[in-house]
Amino acid sequence: MCGRAEYLNKLMQVLKEQDSVFICGPSYDKKHLRSYDKTHLRIYACGGRLLEIPTGAAARIAPFDIEYLKYVKDSPALLSAALSVLKTADGRICTPVFTEKQSKRPGSKRMIPVLTLLDADGRPLKGPEGGEFKRCHVSTEKEEAFCAAVAENLPALLSMMQNRFVVNGSDDEKERALQTVIARSHRSFAAHNGTVVCDFESSIPQKHLCPDSTGNGSARFDLAALRMSDGGKKAELTVIEYKCNRSACENDSGLKKHAQDMLALEHADAKKNYVSEILRRFDTMCRAPYGLVEAQPDSLLSLLAQLKDHPEDVK
């Protein structure tokens, strides 16, 4: 069996060649608002989170979220590997059973897969959507087996994501699939006037942006882009909200909500914290050993380090 690092490198090389895949820096750790130690790259396929890949040798491979298992039900090897690294809160390994239910969306005839987890006695765990899992200690052998199964089943996984978001998805899901294509095409400083996408599905808690905030929400933007200027001595950050259907403009995450998020960044502390967080994520992308950002200017890493200390200098 190949080692963990070999499987990760093999998997990342295949993922990088997929037009429907975009890989970006670690997300914010909402459980620890001041924590900056997240070390997993986020991998999106057709607009949905596919999995997470560690950037450091010490970081553990993050298995699929429990709600994602229902989309790999037709890949027994992958399902088995995923379950082998998942445990319930009390350490039990469970058996997945898949059924379908009618969508609650008005006028929709779509059937939605439902995952139920059974314990050793055949009894469902918590609720019809499955039990709650926590990350437990997993052996290196199981991590390697999981990563090998992902690499082996990757074509089937990407096909599932294509069917889920692009073919059978809602308007919002199809919108996210288009965002992935846009992000994927902007990863080189040699194209698009040196503009690259540095974050995807950007979400940062309001309490971090404004420490005195009493709200529990997050400032959310579809894309964040960085453009180098003045011969690589300066950087300009742009936040982007992408809409391609009427319903996306009118619901709870519509234009009004995003306008409020934009205005919140006018606050000096909010802007400083937002810029620092996005640059942290992008710095990880630039340093990752997988070549996620192409044609990097020689001054990029030193500039990012400088701007993280002085985010007010970012336009």
C-alpha cells in the first residue's frame, strides 16, 4: 500500500485537472473564534463541498460529512472506508440505510435521499437524518485506506456531484456550480489582468469582524478576488456576490442581506479583520505543496505577510 502522502499527492493532481473543482484555503473555525490553526484545504466540486485535504503532515484527513454519505451510497468501497473513520459520540460504528422522501419545496416532485444509521442491534440512531458524529482518533492505516478509496472512486464522486448540483439541483445549487467554474478559471496571476480568486463561499462570523457585535450571523460572499498592482507591490481585494436567478435576489440571502454585509465592511475593525482572514486563507493556498495558485509573483508571499500585519493597506 502506498503511504498517506503518496495518496494525497495522487488525489490532488487528479483534482487539479478537473474543470468542475476549485480548491481553496482553510475555513474559519467557528468553535474557536480566535483560532487560526485550521489546516485543511476545502475542495468544492460543482458548487458543493466534496472533502477536505490536510496541508500539513500532522493534520488528519477529514472524512465526509455524515450528510454527504447518502451521495456515495453506490460506491461500496468508498462508503466502507468513510464509515471506518467515522464514529458516533460513544465510539460505535454504524450501518447506513438509505431511503427516499418527498421534497418539502412547494410544487417539487423531487425525491430526496435520506440516510438512517443503525446501531449493532439494528435500531436507528438519532433522528431520521442520521446520528451525530465527532472526529475521533483514527489510525494511519484507516486514513490511508480512506484516501485510497476516494482516489479510486473519484470519477464516480464527480459524476454524483454533477448530477446533484448541475442536472437535478435547485436554482441556488446550479448558481453555485457556475461560481465554481468562475473560481476555477481564475487561479493564475498570468491571466485576467493578474486577478485570482482567493476564497470561495466566504463566510466569517460577525463576532469576529466586529468584536462588539451581538449578532450570531456571518458575513457571506460567494467569491473573494485578489489583484496585484504597481508591479506586485500592492494588492486590491474584491468581494463578489454572484446572482443568476430571481429567487436568489429575494430570499433571506438575497441582495438586501449582502448589501448589509458589504456596508458592515466599512467599519474599520470589520474591514481589518475580514482582510486579515481572507489573506490567511489565500496564504495557505499559495504555500500548499500542490500548486494551487499559478504564476505567483516573486513578491507575493512577502507581500501577503506584510498585508496581514497591515490590512488597512489593502484597497
